[in-house]
Amino acid sequence: MSPPASVRPADPVRDLASRIYVELICRNIVVTETAAQVKSNPENLARISFKLAETFQRIDVELKAPSMPKNQEFDMKAASLPGFGEQK
């Protein structure tokens, strides 16, 4: 029995960049009867894809920040809430 293969954790920026890259490549390819040609440099498209994905993730976090919980260290056990947990 072989040891389980190590699974890389999903990187949301890389996943988004790969989807952007595929879309950009599809939009920058010219197919003729005898050949296919990429109009733009694929390496530049990959760089742009990562920059777009990183920017998207950063803005996504900024926009979600106001709706996220503010007090992450609140301890329910230490809080004194009158009447909480009493049987009626």
C-alpha cells in the first residue's frame, strides 16, 4: 500500500488566474484552415492573469470587510448575560 499523495491546498488566486488565462487565450487565438496563431504573447497573458486575479481578490476582501464580524475575540463563556441559559 502506497502512502497517500500529498494534496496541495487550493490557492484561490492561482485558480482565478488560470480561469482568466484560459479566457484571454481563447480571445487571442486566430484559427485558419491550416493553422492556429496566438495574437498575444502567452507569457504576457499569464502575467496579466495573475495581476488581475490578485487585484480581484484584494478588492473582494475590502468590499466584504464591513459585513464581517468585528469582535473575533469575544468569549461567550466569559460574558455575563442576565437570563441567558435560564430555564423558563
